[in-house]
Amino acid sequence: MSELVIEGLGRTFPGVKGGKPTVALQPTNLTVPANDFVTILGPSGCGKSTLLRIIAGLDQPTTGRVMLDGVEIKRPGPDRGMVFQSYTLFPWLTVEDNIAFGLREKGMPAAQRRDIVASYIDKVGLKGFEKHWPKQLSGGMQQRTAIARALANDPKILLLDEPFGALDNQTRGLMQELLLGIWERESKMVLFVTHDIEEAIFVGSRVVTMSARPGRIKSIVPVDLPHPREYTIKSSPEFSRLRAHLTEEIRSEAILADKAH
Amino acid sequence: MIRPFQPVQPQARAMLGIGFFVLFVGVWSIFTFGGYVPRHFLVDPVTMLGDGWYLLTQRNFLYDIGMTVWRVVGGFTIAAAIGVPIGIAMGTYKPIEALLEPFVSFARYLPASAFVPLLILWAGIGEAQKLSVIFLGVFFQIVLMVAGSVAATRRDLVEAAYTLGASDSGVVRRVLLPSSAPDIAEILRLVLGWAWTYVIVAELIGASSGIGYMIINSQALMATGQIIFGIIVIGLIGLISDFLFKSVNRWLFAWRFA
């Protein structure tokens, strides 16, 4: 069973042209057990993306460390799949070749690759689009492919950095259900960064709220909604209570963040 | 009504493109047949075609064209074969860029035509000298432009590849190269056009064959019709090679035009 331990993790960006250094993330502690779905919620500039990028190995911490199964994370690796907010499919590869990218890098034989790709094409509902280029897909379909591409590697953690931020509301709702469905079936550790309160509650088992400038964890709110969840749960009293509570938490931070600018 | 970026029908596009050639020849005809320009300065289109026919049938001009095409393709291919890998290395690895970029930027401004006397001294008046002029003219441009295109690879694609488990060499082979390949092809198409300028410069001095050699010979004979025919032949070959290059690029990089 995988476990992610974040110990005293901090990140300070050096000042630009003699300016003051920016503290993006104050020393932070967090432990995420296997199969946990943690959403990280906060206003822009609270360091939530920085936290995720350090876990992915794309950025280096100034202090502290991140341990995955007792091993310190130093650089990116296939055990941590990532889905970005911007569309990062390789435009010269078809949908199926994009999904197979990590498998090819592992040196997996073509036949085995084909089976895995086909199963994920099916899971994210992209049947019939295997041979399409990313340019020919809608934003929602591109992000589905990106999720499939990250999952095909069978990572220990799936990291998502506002993956549905650029999608319209209806598509976003469908994508949340799709992701949640996959997680309910596959049980994987998921870290999901968002600034959308409803999204954070709907998909998460725990919501970590962060405060801005300097970024730090403000509270951890468990979401005790039953699984499997459907979109109708968004109108339940328990959901509304959580939304009201988190709205208050985030609102005060957003006001502070706004003043700091 | 012309409005910004409004597309034009394929038929109208072809008509407009051909129309301008017709207009060009028309204006030329008015000036020459109308007697506004003396014949020994500028011949009329019909005389030019006659001179061209004479060159092709009596003076074995096809051999000259063949020689010039061979030199352009040869010099350009050598420059591309060495320049593209160096450009990719510069765009990928910052220490290599730091080492070579200042020198290449300097060398890029050295006029290849000014090297002709030196190259004759070093390489004689044979084919090596012709290829060297073209090489000098295009090599540094290729290196710099390829380096720029590789360096401009989207960072988020590189990061995505790393999170999928790609090694450093995997990122070069499977992200940097395919992502900048269409740009590199475009760069080569552009630079091939410049190679045509340098081949004529090389053939104007110390050559015994080629389109440039014919042009400098015709100057001595005041045969302006032949000179213009030679220039137009170069233009036509350029047009054809450009078209071929574009078609191959569209076929190779279909994902860009999807």
C-alpha cells in the first residue's frame, strides 16, 4: 500500500531583479494514505500548484521533503502521473499513441501496449477516436485522453492540477463523474488541485484548504458523502452544508489574497 | 468587399495568382513593344523566349541548368546535414548554446559572396569552391534558426513527458525532435531559396558551366534576352522546389494541418 508523506515542505522563489523573495509555500506537513482522494482547494497564489509540482518532481523544495513509500522524491517518474490544466497531449501523436507514450518509454511490447491502451480508451469513453489527432478533439476529450495517458502507466498517485479549469460547466460536471467513477473502481491515490468549491467536495474524500501569501494548509475537511456518488448529491443538505462551510473558509482567504496584490 | 482574414475560393485564388503573372508580362510588353525602353537594355518577352529556345537547342543550356541544380542541392544538403544536428544540440543543451551561439551569430553576418576570392584561392575553381560558397551562405543560418525552433519547444509538453517516465534522451527523441520537425522543414524550405542566390554568385566568378556562367557570358555579348531567360528559369525552378517542399511537409506533418 502506497503512502505519501509531506514533511516540512516549503518553497521560496528568489526575488526578481533584487526584489524580495516570494514565499510560495510555508513549511507544510501532510500525510496521504493509499486510495485517498484529496482535493486541494484555495485561491490563486496559495501555492497549491507549487505543492503539486514538487510532488510530481517538476519543482524542487527549498525546505523539507516528500516521501513516497519511504523514498524521497527528487525528480519526475512514472509512479506519479500528472494531468495539467493546459492541454499537454503531444500534437503529433494520435489519441492511442498519446496514451501509449509512457508504456513505450518503459519498453513494453506492442501487443501488451495495445491491450492496455484499448482498455483505457474504453474507460474514458473515447471509442472511435483512437486515430484522431489532439487538434481534432474538444477540450473535454483532450483531458480525457490526458487522464487515460497518465493512468495507463499505472502510477501510485494521480496528480491533477485544475484539469477541468478550462472546460465549460456541463463538460466539467461530466468529467468529474468520469474521474470519480474511475477512482471508485480502481482505488488509486489522487491529489486534485482546484479552486472550484463544488468540484472539491464532489470528487474528494478530504478537502485540504489553503491560505494565500504565504501559502499554507488552513484546514482539512473530511467529506463523508457515500460512494458511489452521482451528480444529484450536489443538491443534498449535507453537500450544501459543506459548501457553505468551505465557502466561508475560502472567502476570507480570497479577500486577504486580493488585498495583498 | 475585402475583409480581414476572409478566405478566398480556390478558383479565385488560382485566377488571382495567375493574373498577376499576366499583368507582369503585360507591363513588360507595353514598355518593350511600345518602344519606351531601348532593346539593348530590356528585350521584349517574345525575343526573350526565342533567346531561351536558342540557348536550350544550340548552347546545351540544359546542362548548365543541371550543373546549377546539382550545386544548389549538393551545397544545401551538406549544410543541412551538418547544420541541423548542431542546431538541435544547441537548442537542447544550454552549455552547447553558450559555447557556439556567439560565434555562429558572428559568422552569420560574414558575407558569403566576399569569401569567393578566398575560396578560389583555397579550393580552386572546381566544384568544391561552388559548394563552399553555398555552404558558407546557408550553414550558419540553418544552425541558428534550428536552435531557436528547438529551444522554443513547449515546456509543458516536456514536463508531461517527464511525468510519464521519459528519460532525458527520450525527451529529446520523442518530444523535442517531433515537436520542432515541422519548423525545421519550413526553415530548410526558406534557406533553400537563399542557396539559389549564392550559387549564382559562385558561378559569376571562375566557373565554366551553370546558369550564372551563362549570365556573365551573355553580359559580354549584351544578350539581355538570354540573361532574363536565365533569371526566369531560376525563378521557375524555385517555384517548383518550393511547391514540392510544401507538399512533402503537408504529407509528413499532417497532424499540423488536420
